[in-house]
Amino acid sequence: MNLIHTSRPSTGWIVGSALSILATAPALAQDESSGDSKSALDTFLLDGGPLTIFIVAVGLLSLISLSVFNFMNLTKAKFAPDDLKGALYDHMANCRVRSAIELSASHPSYLGRMLAYSLPNIDATRPEDLGRDHVEDAIADFSINESRKQMTLISLLSLVAQAAPMMGLFGTVFGMIKAFGTLSQNNGADPSALAGDISIALLTTMWGLVVALLSLFAYFFFKNRFNALVAESHNTAEGLINASIQTVNADAHLAKIPEGIAV
């Protein structure tokens, strides 16, 4: 009967292999760490060169500063505060139009300035509507002039959204020109020589699109917020005029309601 002998590695060979692996491990770790030594700041910003840094600095700083200003400016307290609305409703419901005008003129809000401009057009000789058409025309004139001022800084966000991709495209063209120049000088495609130029082209495009998208979202957000605040002010003004008209014509309205209706 033949015996099959299974050969096993000796203990000395195993120990020697382990020692060799441990000896080469630090070198491998050093090679891997050297390949990943770049930080995210270097990879996504500094490698793009001065043009990328300029786009990020100017674009993001403009976006942040305009957003902060619009957040502080487009508030209910600066457009249609509740305390002013309540006091004006009390004056107009009791037909104290002069007191309402004085109160509006003393308040710096959008609603206060709008009513101080439009309420003097109320015509007491027309009790049926108190000259509503003239008041509404004055409100429209005020809104047109005021919206032009208020929308200036909101429109600047749209300008940033349009300019950022153009700046990124300029960086792309600049990087490709440098890449082709490097390619012609080296008489061949050397990836290491082209890497810096291509990174400029791609990073400027990326940051231009990032700034443009954020600015576009901010523009429509603040524009809709402004329109909502203006609409609330207009609805408040209409309600105040209706309150005075109902008070003046209260007897006429009650005379139209018959008594003793059989149901």
C-alpha cells in the first residue's frame, strides 16, 4: 500500500514570510498615503488656479451678501405689520380717514407709505364707493415705483446667475488653450503635463455652474417672497377701503335686507 505524504511548509519559512510582509507594509502604506495626500481644498479649488478662486470668491460672496440683505429686508414687519393693520382697520372702520393717513405717514413700512400716498384720494362726495378707482390708481402708481427700487437687489441675484456660467466658460476656454499649448510644446500627449490645464478647465466650469444654480434658486425664492408681501399689502388696503364703504353705506345695506322672510 502506497502512503501519500502531505508536505507542509516549515515553521521557519512561515516566520520569514511574515517578517517580509511586515517589512514591506510601511512602504506600501507610504505610497498609498502619498497618492491621497491632497485635501479636498486642493483638489476642488486650488488646483483650478487663480481664475477658479476668483469665481468662487466673487460669486459666492455676492450670493451670500445679497441673500442676507434680502432676508433682512423682505420681512412682514417691513411690509405689512399686524399692529399697523389692526390700528388702520379701527380708523377706517370708523371713517377716521385723516387719522389713518397720519398713522400711515408715521410708519416706515411698505403698507404705511402706500396708504399715506393713496388714502388722500378718497372722495367723501361719493359715498357709494368713496372714489375707490382713484385710490386704486394711486396704489398702482406707488407699487410700480416702489417695486423698481425693491427689485434692484433681487435682480442682482439674476445677474450673478447669468454671469457665473460665462465666467466658468471663460475658464474652460482658457484651460483648453493652455492644454493645446502644452500639447504642441511636448510634441505628444503627456498626461502629467496636461493634467493641470484640464483641471483648470473643469474646475472653473464646475464652480461657475454651482454659483449659477444657487443664485438662480435664491432669485426666484426672494422674488416670490417679495410678490407675496406686496400682495398682502394690497389685500389689506382693499379691506380697509371696503370697511369704510360698508360703514358709510351701512343704512343703505340694511335697507336692502327685508324682514319677515318665510323660509
